[in-house]
Amino acid sequence: MKKIITSVLILVMAIALVACKNDKVQEKTSQGETKTYITITALNGEKEEIQLEVLYNPQRIAVLDLAALDIIDNIGMGERIVGSADNSIEYLSAYVDNQEIADLGTIKEADLEAVFACEPDIIFIGGRLAASYNALSEIAPVVYLATDTKNGVVESVNKNAAVIASIFGLEDDVTAKTADFTSRIDELRKISDGRTALVGMTTSGSFNLLGNDGRCSIIGREAGFNNLTSAAGTASHGNEASFETILNQNPDYIFVMDRDSAIGTAGTRFAKEIMENELVKSTEAYKNGRIIYLENPAVWYTAEGGITALDIMLKDLEKGLN
């Protein structure tokens, strides 16, 4: 009897600990089966914050966003993925090569029939699939998380990783993996102090300038460079700039992301071929060896928001600047 009482007490204490860790966990019984649910904060198809109820510790996961896939992989839940979008990111290639994981289309266009067929408990998407939010929600709860450039990439990764980890009760695991991001940003700010920069992407032979409202915003907003491009509306593909403009602005640094390499466009010139012309060679950035070619453009362009992605992005900056 004493052993039975002790076992019951241990069980009660375990349940109490789970309840304390997240007071939004709920038990629901349907058709004789009890399931646990958790309420998280995510976005809807209009990119508005909502409270979303999802299955706690889901066993069948569909992922149509590379940042979410990255985070799920980092917390060790990759074996539960039953379907994923195609991708060309090396550290996520296992989810493309695995024949047991269904091909669900791309991060821009989901194969709804394939998503339905893999019978997911939960679906993860990013901004490129916001228009498909309602259709996917007919299949299973859709967790849509995004990078908020106003708050910064680091804060967004920390926040989104914590949300995803909470679904599996793995908050402590994810905290350990994101612990050094802020200190690494602080080190970059020591280099950027008082320095100007132009940030942009090469695409189809041109150089498009990016502000702090979208891709590569970490360079200006968090790493601390004074991004000379203040125009709004550059979040997607930037604003095409003449090389005369680059010379006239004459920044201390130029950061270049090769979009054509990122998406595998055939028959185009590499970023270095485009950038190192006579006009750009007249800038202080070129003369001082301060044109930084981001070594992993596919990560910057398609996978921003993941834990491994952020680590790689910071390494690209650290290597380029040091």
C-alpha cells in the first residue's frame, strides 16, 4: 500500500510540474480518447497575432517553412516529420532525401493533397504561404511564425523557437541553443560603431539595395552598421541602384548577398563579377577590403529565422569582418 501511495504522489507531482510550466495545457476527451492541448501565440493568414490551440507534443508534423524546420530539427523532433517542403539547404537535406517524408511542394506553393494525405497533427508555415493559411487550416492547426524586423532577427528567433519548443515541452533545450546569439551581436557592434554601409543583393546582373525592413536587416538593425539605404519597401527584393549611386554614397562597408546563387539561377554572373567594376573599385569599401560577400546566400535568402540559420549568418558576418 505504501508503494502505491508513493507512486500516486509522484504522478500527481509530475502533473503539477507540467501545469506550472505552462498553465495553458488542457486535457480534452473525444470519442473515448484523451488528448492534451496547448494554446500558443501565432499569426493568421492576415499576419495578425492570434491565440491558437494545438495538440501538445504532436506525433505527426508537416513543415512548409525552413525556419520552423530548422528549429524542429534543433530540438530533436525531426523524426516526427511526416512531410516537408522541398529545399536546397545543406543542413536540412535529410528531410528531402528521406523517402519516408512526403514531398509537400515548396515554401511558396503547398501541395494541398499531399499535405492532407500525410495526416498531420500540426502544420508549420512561413510568410510565403500566408495566402494558403485558411486552406491548410482545414487539414490541421497551422502555426505561422515570422521574423519581425522591427524587433530584430535574434529576438524573433528566440521568440519563435520558444513557441515551437513549448509545443513539445522542450523550452529548456531551445534556450541552451540560442544562448550566445546576443553576445555575438554585441561583438559585431564593436566593429560597426560609427561605420556606414550599403547592404544589397545581386540579381540578374544588378545590385539591389536593401534597407532595414526585410532581408539582411540584421546588419543594420542589430549588428549596428549605419545602413545608408533608408527607403521603405525594400523587404522583398530591394531597390535597384546604379553603381554611380554606390560610388556617390561611398560607404565604409558594402555587404553583398548573391540572390541568383541562393535560388540556383542558371547562366547568371556571380556577385563578385557584378560588383567589382571600375566604379565600385573607386569606393573606400573596396580600397580597404571591406566588400563582404555573404558566403551562404541561400540561408540568408530562404532560411532566415532558424537557429542553425542564424548561427551561419552570424558566422558569415564574423568571418567577413574579422
